[in-house]
Amino acid sequence: MPAVSKGDGMRGLAVFISDIRNCKSKEAEIKRINKELANIRSKFKGDKALDGYSKKKYVCKLLFIFLLGHDIDFGHMEAVNLLSSNKYTEKQIGYLFISVLVNSNSELIRLINNAIKNDLSSRNPTFMCLALHCIANVGSREMAEAFAGEIPRILVAGDTMDSVKQSAALCLLRLYKASPDLVLMGEWTSRVVHLLNDQHMGVVTAAISLITCLSSKNPDEFKTCVSLAVSRLSRIVSSASTDLQDYTYYFVPAPWLSCKLLRLLQCYPPPEDGAVKGRLVECLETILNKAQEPPKSKKVQHSNAKNAILFEAISLIIHYDSEPNLLVRACNQLGQFLQHRETNLRYLALESMCTLASSEFSHEAVKTHIETVINALKTERDVSVRQRAADLLYAMCDRSNAKQIVAEMLSYLETADYSIREEMVLKVAILAEKYAVDYSWYVDTILNLIRIAGDYVSEEVWYRVIQIVINRDDVQGYAAKTVFEALQAPACHENMVKVGGYILGEFGNLIAGDPRSSPLVQFNLLHSKFHLCSVPTRALLLSAYIKFINLFPETKATIQEVLRSDSQIRNSDVELQQRAVEYLKLSSIASTDVLATVLEEMPPFPERESSILAKLKKKKGPGAVSVELEDGKERGELNGGGDRGGDAAIAASNASTPSPSADLLGLRSAAPVSGTAPSAGSLLVDVFSEAGPAASSAGVNDDGFLSSAPPSAASEDPAPPLPESDELLNKFVCKNNGVLFENQLLQIGIKSEYRQNLGRMYLFYGNKTSVQFVSFSTIVSCPGELQSQLNVQTKTVEPLVEGGAQVQQVINIECLTDFIDAPLLNIKFRYGGALQNISLKLPVTINKFFQPTEMAAADFFQRWKQLSQPQQEAQKIFKASHGMDTEVLKAKLLGLGTALLENVDPNPENYVCAGVIQTKAQQVGCLLRLEPNAQAQPGEQMYRLTLRSSKDTVSQRVCDLLAEQF
């Protein structure tokens, strides 16, 4: 880069900066800046033409003022004029100003592009680098269109200087990330790949970043890079630190380039060429050998560089999963890091070993470190390291060590961080089921799990234990005895009461011979918990009571007295009242034979994949071990309610397909397989249903939920919804989970699930600061007509949120009829004495209540023609906001809640969907047709979206919602 001459010091700029620094107040600074702006404006508008130095000085001042946070609305043309200067410093300042202040929609882009073209064709390497840096910094689509064809030519030209090649490679990478459809390598592919053989290491380092990005999207086009990458890696690994002096970092030759080469190789399977593969294995062995050598420097930079290459090499070994010797050596090397004093190394070692544990070649080697991992789980101070230790224990578990690992995880669960308890519970439940030698141990483990962490035991866990107990005769008596003993604790969790009610209702007769667990004792024990339970659990207990009448006729009078009491037959909750009345009548008029037939023992459940395992897969992603707040859960039936006829009452294990739509918190669901309404003849159909009718219109119901209030009553001074509320709402149309809102103080996460016209939403309020939130309160209100369209009930939250802590709020939603608006969420709290008042729109939209409907082509078009009235159709033609990726389109349509119908539309590029919106008042059938013109040029692609439904307002609303997604 040319040296800056002494005359380029710009004394006027230095004086101005000094004046600003000497200002005693904000007002003084603004006054000085306004004075300077007025002076610069007059100079630019004056009759006297400014020389290049003056323009550069004034443009520099404007840039400094902008960086101080003040708006600049003039000077852009002068900066563009500087680009035509032949002086480096003037051209540099012009490009700097443009990179910082000119946006991609500016009217000056064409002039800027012309100046850049002149510099790129000038063959002056300094000017070419400045132009390339500007293109990369702005990175607009207009610049990509203008230069995407020119930059590859510069990159591979034989006469291009090395510094320009580096800039060109990184500039092309920036454009490809911003507009991949415009950067087409085509004829340049092989020449770009051969940059890996360039003599200049800087060019290779820049080129490999570009090739790695291109390879991840088009692996077949760039597969010739594998042999070149292995060759280059071999030369680096076998070289001494003195051979690459300019690129040696603390005695480690070219560590950044080595890591990038290893990462590039992870885009491809093991090389098929035996010589190339042998050379690569030799490189990996050399890296593992060097890790065992004594360090050449005590400085942390040396160990960081060395370990970076080692971990990338281990990632490649795990990726190939074909070299047993290397896998075992990698495992032993990671084992040495498990007790390293550096927390980051311990974390990375645990994370890599989780993946190694899934390989058949290294699983046994991983198991040898079990004691070290258990010790890490108990003693690590960092919660993220403890979480990785729990993941590794889960991954290394098999029949030989299952009891030890489950016992250790249960022990840790008592003191585990709240953020990882739910996942720990799922893992313990899965391991207990998967490796149960005898099912009495499994029952003990799950009941112990409920006792230790009942709040984090999801519905799927206790559903599953009931399924297994019902399916296995040998464990039923033991389960009844164990749960009876567990219920005798003075304080037992509600989930324990649910399990106890179900198991004793089915198998209480197996322990009734013991006077200590006689029928009346069992009933009194269960009924002593009744008043402490929520409405769904009370409903389950009532069903258990009617089962008792069948099992133990001597309890009939006592139970009928309970059913006859005012607290039951006059209960404010319709579900409880109906059960009490019907069960009382059934027990009074039915003969013994009829009663025995109606209330016979539940038949075995059909065998299928564990619903707990399905939940963990959806929570963490298929095959994943690390904990990511990400994709998919099944849209199983809400809280397990469902048809029990030929399927399970415990509906969490319904066979369903994972939704492809992604979100952060992992609870997006797929449609229930069956959902017929329970009949009076099947008394235990909805034993597990938590979605009872709505509570009274105001106040608190028996489950502790507050009904939504009208806006006027909700808060004295609620803040208006944030300007971005509609945008945030649109983000959740096709997904159920993610981060709803985040600022520097507060993060609000959301999980939600829906079944028919009922929904349940979990809001997670996270305090991102180290200071308490006090007087924390939330109010959900339904504005205007929404009061009569949605029934929303909320549980109150704790008024105190500690620094770094998170609180959860549960919201129950019932769709009474179709709606357009969304409920409002108002959050108030005090932070450092200042009142914070935030209002958002809750992402509750009409499509959340879709039930997918499969239908054949003939049925679809017959129904389509039936919905032909003008008011039944809504249509929009709109420009595509994103690329027309088939998988993304399908994911969004499935995320909408409809069924995606294959081979229905005559045009295979069109998408058709069908579904029924479930409201309490009516069911609204919807048909959807999305027609993309994917053949059009990028930027000109359009969609035609057509919705037909039996209700005009639904057609228009769903059409409006979906159009925003594409």
C-alpha cells in the first residue's frame, strides 16, 4: 500500500477532532458539529471549485460526524467524485465514505459502479483492491449483477497480483453469500479449484474459504478439490515451522489454512482413490502424533493453534467413520482433555466424544471414560460443560452400564440447573425404557423421576409408563404396589397422582388382598389428593373412581356419595360436572354385567416408537447430540387426549410424521392421526384430556388460570403494540416455537401446541441482565370483537425475576369462532427503578386451528368446484420475496397446518393443500392452491395463491397470512 505523504495529514481534520474531544457537554458538541456542517455545506455549494485535498478533508469530516451518531444527508456526490482521483489517499477516502454511508438503493449506485469498473480495468493493483473491498462491503444485489461475471475472471487471470487475487476471492465469497443465484462459476470452476495449488499461501487461504462455501452448495461441481486439498494439507503437516516462516503462528505452520482444508474435506465422503486416501490418513495420524509431543511454547496462542487443528482433524475422522484405528486414537486423545484445566477444552472434548460414542468402532473406547464423565457431571462449575457431560453419558449408555448411568443422572437431577432439567428427564426416561432388564426397575425409575423432578416430567413420560404397565402382565402388580406406596408421601407431585389414579383404577385389585391396601384404603388415599389437583387430574380421578365401583363393589356407596356431593354434580367446570353426573347414573342403573363390560380393563397398546424418544428427536434434531433450540416436534394430540377406540388413549405415542418447519424451541407438531369425538359409551376415552371447556368468563378457575380481560380492564396504561408486532406475528404463522421478542433486557421465547379448537402456549420470560426484575406482571387481553371469538386463560407469573433467570407462563386458548385480530400481551416490570412497559401481539392466528385433511384428486376438484361462489374465494398474485426452494415451500405449507396433497394438480410445479379449521361454533373447510412461476428470471418470479373455504372471512384471512410467507 502506498505510503501516506506528509502533506496528507489533514490538519483541519485533526483540529476538528480535537475540538470535539474538548467539548464539555453534549450541547457544545452538537453546536460545534452544526457549525462545521454549515461550513462544509457552504464549501461544497460555493462557486470556487475545490481541489482533491479539500474534498478529501471535508468528506473525512462528514464520515467522522456520521460515526459520532449524527445523520449526514449531503456530501455523497463529492465522495463519488473522489473515486476518479489518481491519488491513493483521495480514492481511499471516497471508497471508505461510500462503503459506510451509501445504501444499496441509492441513486448514485450507477455512478459508483462505473468508477469501480474503471478501477478494476486499470490493472493498478492498489486501485483494484480498493474497488473489490468496496464491492464486498456494500454487497448489494445491484453490485452482484454488475460484477459477478468480472470478478472470477480477475481471480483466475495469470497476470493478476497475489494481493488482488486474495481480495477477489473474498469479494466473490461475499457476493455469493448475499446473492447465490447471481454468482455462477460455470467455466471458471476448475481454474478456481486449482488455486489450491497456488504458490502464495495467502491466495490459497482466501480461495479455500470461497471453495468451501461453493462446495457446500454444489459438491459435485467441486469434487476435484479433494485431491488438491489433501496434497496441500500433506505439505503443511509434514513441513517444519521454519519452512513456512511467513505463515507460522507460534511454531504451528499455517494453522488457519490447515483448519480450512480439514473443514473443506468434511464436505465430501472419504476419497475413493487409494493413494489419496492413504495420504490423508497419514496426515491425520501425523496431526494426532503432534498432539502428543511436548509443546514448543508455553504461550496460550501455541496451544490454541495446535488444538484447533487437532479438533478439526478429529471432526474429519468422525465424519468419515471408517478408520477404526483413527477413531480409537481420537477418543484416547479427547479423553486426555476431559481433565484439562481449560474449560473450553473440556467442553469441546465432551462434545466430540458424544459423536464418537455413536460409532461402532469407538463406542467401547468412549465407555472407558465413564468415571471421568460422571465426575464432570457432579463437579463442573460451568453449566454448559455439565450439559455436555449429561449428553455424553446418554450417548455412551448401553445394557452393561445403564443402571449406573441412570442412577447418576437421577442423582444429578436433584441439583441440576433448571434450564436442562426437562431434557435430563427425557433422557432418563428413554434410557430406563430402552435398557430395562426387568420392568420393575423401569417403574421404580420413572416414579423416582416424578418424585425428584415432577414439574419437568412431560405428558409423554407418564403416558409411556402407563402404556408399558398395561402391556406387561408381569409388572402390573408391582406397579400398583409401588405407586400406592409413593402416594402415601405427604406431598406428592400431581403427575404421581395421575399415574396412581390410572394404575390403581386398572390394577388396584392386584394389591387389594393386603389389609394395608384394601379397596377403601386405596380410594381414600386417592381422594385425599383430589382437592389439590388441577381439573384434568380431577377428571382422571373421577374415571378411576367409577373403575373402583366395577373392581370393588363394596366401595360403591362411598364413591356414589362423593359423586353425589354438590362439589361434583354442581361443579363450575362442565367437564367435571358431566363426568360426575354420568358416572353416578351409570353406577346406579347399570347391572353388574353391563358395568363390567363398559369398564373392562384397557386392552394392550399397539407397539410403536416410544413417544419420549420421538419428543427428544424432535427437540434436538434427528441424530443430534448437542442441545440446539431447534426443529420440530410432532403435532401429537394436545396433552394426550384422543380417541381410544382402536388407538391409544395416551395419544402422545400416536404415529405421526415430523414437521419440516423449523423453529428455535423445538415444539412444532404434525397433525393427529385420528381425532374422533369421545362417546358416552367409552368412558375413559378422554381420561388424559387437559382441554376441558372454558372456565367462567372472569376471575380464576380451578386450575389457577385467569381469563383474559378486555383491554380497558386489562391495564390502566398499557403500552401500544410495538411497531414490529405485525412482523413478529408473521414469523410464527408457519411455526409454533421460537424467540418472540428480544431486547437488551428481556427475551421472550414461545412454545405452543394445538389440537382441534384448543391450544396451549408456553411463554418463557428470560432476564438477560444481572439485576432483578421486580413487580413483573403480564396481562393478555382480547381487543374488540376478539373477546367473543377467542377464550384465553393465563396463569400468573412470579413477580420477581432474578438476574439471568427465566420464568414460564402457561396460556390456554379456545377458538370459539373464526377471527382476524391477535390477542395482546402487555408486560410490565421495574428494572433499576425504571418502569418497563412492553406490548406485543401473541402469535395466535386462525391457521393454528387447522386439521390436515387428506383427499384424492377427484375429491379435491369436486370440492373445489363446490366452493365456486365469488365470496368463498380469495386470491393474491404477488412477487416472490425469497428464492423458490421446493423444500422450503413444502415446509411452510405443512407448517401452516394443512395437508400437502401430492399428485393432485395436473401441473406438478403447483402445490395444493386441504384442511379443516376447527372452531367451537363450526368447522370451516379450506382448499389451497399455490402456483409459482419458477421459470422466470430471479427477481421477476411471482406466485398466484388461491384460497377457497366455506366462509369468506376465513378465505381472505388465511390468504393474507400465507402471502406474507413467500
